[in-house]
Amino acid sequence: MSLKVALLAAAAFAFSLFSSADAACSSISTRPSWNELSAGQKAAYVAAARRLYDRPDSGQCVNPSTASHLDFVECHWKYRQANHGSPYFWPWHRIFTRTYERALQSIDPSIVLPYADWHSVSQAPHLYDIWSNNYFGGNGDSGSSFCMTSGTFSGLTVSFADGSSTIKHCFARKWSGGSTMPAFYPSDTVMGLINTDNFWSASQSIEGGPHAVVHNAIGGEMPNMWSTADPIFFAHHGYVDRLWWYRQTKCPQWANAFSGTNADMNHVLAPYSYTVAQVMSTESDLFCYRYTDRSSDKALSKCPASTNPSPTSPAAGATRTSPAAVGATSAPGGAATTSAPAATTTADPYAYWLNNLLVGLIPGVPNKHAKLLRREDLNSTTSANATVVEINNSTVTVNVTETSVPGTNMTVALPTVNGTTACGLAYVATSIDDVKLPTKYIPADYSDNLVPLDYVGNINYYQKPKNTVSKASDYEAAVANGEKDVVLVLDDDDTEDLENLRHIPTAPTDWLKMNNLDLAFIRKVEAFANALVDTINITPGYTSPDALKNVVLPQGDKAGVFFEKSD
């Protein structure tokens, strides 16, 4: 068959299969998390994925009945520029992963694409049973260039066209932590990234935050633009797509939100013939799927109250303490009023002032941590980097005195619960929008010298603490001894601490540039996420639903794997 005939056949197939993209579905499937599949279902999924890898290449990724796995690799490579670091990231990957799912279904009609529930294993992702040799396999072989030498996908060759040349090598995986991986974004942080009425902000936050961390932690094929060579890519992008779906369905007013640089609802998502407008709903005939809910999902507080659903209950073992406004007193009739904070001056320099601000504004936290900056201290507190210039019931405005941009004001909005300022980030699904930072405050570009890849570093609104401890017992002892600026930063491979969250690594600068992402904005996302992690770790009465204590581990084997289920 000639190339022209093949392309015409693929186009005709796609038209016949998806021509009623705007119509209603006759039935809707539910994409489960990997955790919800039985061992038999997991084995069936990876068996179909392996058979797709073995299918002969067809030179296209539109017709799922003939496309091979390597066709999807070449397709992702070919269309990489338009669909990364742009508003089309979510829409294009939605139709891309749906076509892959249909390709699997052409091999085994029982297959439904599962999403990798990275939230649930965020504190020890290397222990996820998805890495079992019975399924996707684990790390590559360090003795053979990290090629996969065991598991379902061992011995494969990655080969695809790049113009007139061919990229060819063994299928490899190289975890960034050696035998482990660093922490992924827990649900508490991710909910804050999608909790915004700004589609472009949410899209960039996810692409450069939780999406980026997974690609770079898994390594091998995944940090490259041919990342689709690793079959885990599609379970990962099921997770990424679910976050968009969650934002769309839990706040109906955001269902068709679309914005960003050169955003166009009529843009055609090549090589597919569909526009952005046609892929907005997963329940159109083009898709016909939805996702399962998670117990740790939170309400989107930025969504208008009339459409904002109630949050789901915390996972077993997770507790919440009802927040109360700092300084609030009961007025006649039960209404809450806020008394003026007493003017207090402290000599502590509060060198990490935004972290202190976010962490310290938690109602009811005992004054046991020397670095906490409480709201009543804000009226006349000064620091090495900033001075509070205004405080009211909903925001705190700080004057940044950092020498490169003197006189810049930054406003931090305080969240509300039931109309009352709550202040505690751990109590509500807060938003990246709550931290307002002038773009001129951050350099337009970064180099590895400016931003150490192991931490945000050198950015004054969230600097690496000088005094860190890796054990909760050492942290408590330091606080009891009156030590200042001590922060608990657990080791990446610590599976002994079941209560606290681990810090999230920054994405490599070169990777962000490759994906056309706004470096300054992503560094802000990372700072927000780690400030929230610190907040959660010192909040009395609250344990993240993704802390290891709330994760299912095999009976009596803490070093085992997550979520292994029998049929």
C-alpha cells in the first residue's frame, strides 16, 4: 500500500470512528486507578501493551487498529513543539492517549486505560507495585546502560524516524535516586495547583510540577521527548488527564475554560482532525469515559459556591481540625468578628519569610517553633528580606527589600472557610493564585548555577533552610532546645516516618526549557508546594491522606509494594 493510500485510509477510519464527536455516548466507561485493578486485570493490561509494542509499524498514530507502540513514539516526537509548554498540552494529550487506549482495545476489547495514582504513593513511589516484573518492570540494569533486562518489557528496542535519520537504542529506565525515586506531589499540593479559574495557570502548574517530577524521576526514556517509548507514559498521562477532568467536572463553570498564549478553541490538534473544542468533554462520543473519584480529592474553593461540590471524606486515618479565624471573637448573634492584632515587635530576622508567613498563619499552633511568624506578630515585624506594609482580614502585603528589585510589594491572600479567614493552608484546597509575585521579581531566565536542581535555592521567597534535620525525633528535640530556622526534610528513601511528607524536588532547568515552560512560574509552583508540605508537617491534628500511615502496605512488610490485590 502506498503512503498516500495509507494516509487516506487512516483518515477515513478516523472519520467513521469519531465523526459524531459532539454527540452523546451510548455508554460510558470508567477509567480506574491502577490501585483498583486486580492482579489479573493488571497482567492483561501489560500483556496488551507488550503486544502493541510488537505490532509492525504503520507510519501513523491516527488509526488505532493498525498503529503500533512505536508509531505513538514517533507521533509524540514529531508534534512535540506545539503541544508542550502551550495551552494545547492537556487537549492534545487527551486525544493522543485515547487513541492509544483504542489501539490496546483492538488487541483486547476488555482493556480500559488505568491512571497511575501517583498521589497515593507519592511518599515512596519506588515501592509501587506498578514496577513489579509482572507488570511494567522496575529500574534498568546498571550494568548494561540501564537497558530493561527483566519484566514484561525487557529486551525491547526503541526505534523511530527523526527526519531522514533514525533514533535507535535499547528500552531503558534509570531512576533518578538510584534504587529509589524522590517524592512526587501529594494530593494536598496538586489540588492547590488546579484550584484556579485560570486554565493557563492550572495547565502550566501541572505540566511543570507533578507531570515533570514523574518524567524526571523515572528516567531513561521518560525525560526525553520520545518519553512515549516507556509504556508507563500512558498510565502517567491518564493521571495528568484526570486532573483536567477533575477540574472540569467538579467545577462545571470551568468545563470549557481555555486560555493561554495563542489559545484558540478552533485549533486543530494535528495529526488528528479534531479541534480543542471537540476534546473538552470526556463524555462526548469521541471519548466516552470518566474517572473514579479518590477519597483525598478536595473541593475546589475557587469555584463559585453555586457549583462547588462538597469535598470527599479524608482517607482512613486522616484527620482534620476545624480552622478558626485568628483573633476572632463571638459577636452577638454568633457572628464572628476579628479584633485588631496587637502591635508586637520581634528581633528574629525570619530569614525565610514567605515560608514563615505561609506556615505560621495557622490558627491554634502552639508557639513552640522558633521560626513561626504568627499573624499577631505581623503588624510591625521586619525581616532580612521583607517588611509587612499592610494587613487586613484577607491579605498580607509585604515589601520586598531584596537588593536586585528594591521596593517590590508582594501580596499573599489568606484562604477563607465559610466566609471567615482561615489562614491555615492545610485546612482547605488553597490555590497557587493565593501567592501573588510580580514577574519582575524573578529573573527572566535561570541557569543551573542560579537554581540548584536539588532545591529551589537562591530565590528569596523560599530559600533552602540552613538547619535541616531528616528525622522527626531530631526535629522535636531541636525545637525543644530553642533552635531557630530548623526544618524537617525527610530523606527521599525514608519509609520509616509514616506521618510526615517529603520535600518535592525541582525539575531540571534544561527539561523545563525543552518543554517551553516558563521557568520563573514553575519555580514559584515548586516553592508553593514545598511551603505547603512544611505547613502540613507542623499542623496539629492533620495528617495528609497520602502520608505512609494511610497507604495500604502488605501485612507486616513495610518494605513491600503498594496495592497488590488478588482477583
